[in-house]
Amino acid sequence: MILDFSTAAADRPAALAQLDGEREQVRAMPGNVAFRVYADREDENRVGVIHEWDDEESFVGYQQSDSFARSGEVLRPMMIGAPVSRRFHAELRETLA
């Protein structure tokens, strides 16, 4: 899943801090493969999050978690406009190192 949202430039550090603060808890959830938070390098208002989960059941567990609820309570009031969430079903072909 890829999530993008915007905040006022002054609020972006707090938004990033909220997501960074939840990262270890999200990463410890069953089925989580990745949880990466990004500050857009071209737009000082944009924040991006990439989630990767083993299966849909694991992702649903995250959506029902206290971590998800806490982040929503903090982030939604800061958001300028609606967030855009793109969700995919993908099959891993290979991992190259």
C-alpha cells in the first residue's frame, strides 16, 4: 500500500514524528514486511508511507490496531485535503541483493 497526504509545511515535522513513533510497533505486527515513511523531496507539504504486508488479513489487523487509530487521531486534523491510499495485490517474483 502507498499512502500520500499533505499537511501545512509547518505541520509536516509533527506528522513525520507521529509515523516514525509508530514504526517499531507496526513493524512488529504479524505479517508486516515494510513500513517506510517519507518526506516528499519536491513538495514541503507531502508525506508518503509505503506499507508491505504478507497478506490481506495482516493488513486488516493493522487497520484495526491501536497504532492505526492513534495515527489517525493525530494526522487527520493536520491533513490538507483527503489522503490518497493506493492498495495493491502483488506477487513477488524475486529479491535481488
